[in-house]
Amino acid sequence: MDTRNLSPIIDMAQSIQSTFAEAGVELELLPADAKQALTKFRARKHDIYLGRWGPDYQDPHTNADTFARNPDNSDDARSKPLAWRNAWDIPDMTRRVDAALLETDPQRRAQSYLEIQQEHQRASPFVIMFQEIEVIAERADTKGFVIGPAFDANRYAGVVKD
């Protein structure tokens, strides 16, 4: 399993390795710096990759587009989402993700993404283990701090103290 060699990622990898061993499965860890591990994953040269993901914006398509869409599974594809990186060839799911993006009725759109998510949970090569939560403490006289939709999108420019 390719993994980043920094805490807490390497700690999680060692825990997974230990749990596999309890079931009689030997799991070799391949720790590397973040750039090396991610480069190997992006090149589809991994068996198992322990990584992290955060959405780019607050819409279900940000996750569906990368986890449940793979329009070209060839090695020289233009688009290389996470589904592609795992060589998960899913033409039917890709068509449904494309259709969900264009759906204008909010209820039908939500239902489409829900159905895609449910199938994805049953059939995909991904195991989602944790959801990161950020905690903020802010004084009552501080205004204008914006927590962004992704871990790297917090906004400080408008912060003022009364």
C-alpha cells in the first residue's frame, strides 16, 4: 500500500496493516513523501493508495465527477479523475453522472446523485474511512472570517474586530 510517510497518514497505514495481519493478510507498506506517493497514484502504478480528498465546491458533482466518472479509461486519456487512476471503467455510471450535471429539476438532480452514490458505495474500488472536520473558535467581536467549502479555501481578507 502506497502511503505518505507523515503523521497521521503513516499511523493510519500501520493500523490498517496490523488489522490486515489479524485476518492473516500480509500488507506491505510503501511509505514515500507526499509528491512521490501522489505521482505514483496519478500514473496508475499502485495496488492500494492511502490518500485524502476534499471537495472543491459545495455541489454533489465535485465528488461524482472524480469518483464516479471515467469517460476514457485508456492510458492516454485527457481526463484523469480518481476513477481513472484506479482503472475503474464505468461507462454507464459516467453517462449518468453527465446527465445528473445537466438536470435542471432540483429534486430529480438530487435523486440522480443519490442513486449514483448508492451504486458507487456497492461497486467502487474506493473505501472512504474518515471525514475530516475543522473546528473554529471565534471571538464575539471578530467579524468577516469565512470558512471555505474546502480545507484550503478559508478567507481572512475581510476579518475585522469591533
